[in-house]
Amino acid sequence: MKNRKFVLLLLSGLISLIVVAQDKKQFNALLVTKTSGWHHESINEGVAAIKALGVRNHFEVQWHQDGMPVTDKYLENFQVIILLNTTGDIFNAEEQKAIEKFIKSGKGFTGIHSASDTEYDWPWYTKMVGRMFRIHPPIQTAKLKLTNNTFPGLEGFKDGQYWTDEWYEFDEEKVTGLNYILAVDETSYVPQVEWAHNNKKGKGMGSFHPIAWYHDYDGGRSFYTALGHMPAVYSEPAFLNHIYAGIYYAATGKK
């Protein structure tokens, strides 16, 4: 009888270990949507889409909009930080130090759309993103240009494909070594714009206008895409494949 109980306990323990092993996710992602400026209408659709990507691709998504505990200890639980349509200054000095340590430990960052309109006064962050938002014209349909179709997540895009979005014009590169994977054809839309409230003017970026890129950065990895302004785009398979490839690369280093 004792032997039988021992065998049953042993089997129960083994089954528990198997269940835990089967349920272990590929990686854990911290999703941040905090804003201190413009609040994008598409944030809710974006959160739902990234959570669905987590279910589909077996990774954990922890979402924080405000009051998130950005500390060294908390960030140990994650392999990638995703900034989705964040704006303005959203991290204090201690939180910035924790994020820098997180990336330097070999982990990753994914920025979507207005992540490049965030933390302008944090030089380390601007280098991680690669280029910062400057201005944009009204939402328009334009033609996409593939620049490096060896990176995953571009399978749903084609040269000359029409796409409707808010086309960011960027400032100069903040760091060397950016790997550009997607651009927009400025001849297919009107890039000229003038904002009266701050006297900013935009005239486009010329023959090469990048909108997505990745690079190794300070011991970790960074992926950024300027697409993602429109709520409807978060149900578009090509775009979802695009951002998952960026998340997966940032979290694992695999392309």
C-alpha cells in the first residue's frame, strides 16, 4: 500500500512538472501605452491586437498604462518592452536607469508609431529608437517601398503597395548602424505641411524616407515601426505579422 501511494505521488508530481513545462511561454513582454501628450485613438485596438498576438504566438503580455512599477526587480520578469503609441515624458530618472539596465542586460525594445514622439530629453532613449518624430502631414494613402526584404514580418508588404497611415517625418539619425527595412514613396503623397501652433514646417525627407528599422543597441536590441496610427490597421494581417516579427526579434535576438 505504501509503495502504491509513493508511486501515485510520484506520478502526480511528474504530471505537474509536465503541465508547467507545457504552459511555459516563449517570453514575457511588458506593454506600455502611457501618454503625457496626444492620446491615440488606436491604443485600445493596439493593446487588444498585441494580447491576441501573445495568445497566438505563446508569449505573455503584461499591459501597463499608468502607475507601472518600472524597477530593476520588476523588469527582471520580462525579455522585451513594447512602447505602443506613447507620447511625451513618461519615465522618471529612476525608471530610465532601470530601462537602461534592462537593455544592457541583453534584452529588447519594440517601438510602435509614436514611441518616436516620446522622451526627447533622454538621449539614451533617442539613440535606442534611432530617429525621432519631427512632424507629419494629414493622413494619406501612399506607396510602400521595401528596403530589405530579408527581415521577417515583411511578407505581407510589396513594393508599390498602397497603405493609408500618418506618415512621420523624422529628424536625423541619433545613432549609426540602423538597418532600414521599410520606407514610403514621397512621390505618391503630399509630404508638405505647416503647423501654425508651433511654426513647424515639413517638406518630407527626399528620395529615401524610412519608416521601419532595427539595430543592436547597448548590449540589447531595438525595433521600431512608424506604422500604426489608424485603429483599423490593428486587424490587418500584414501589419500584425510586421509587429510580431519586431517583438520576436527584440525579445529573442532571432531574425
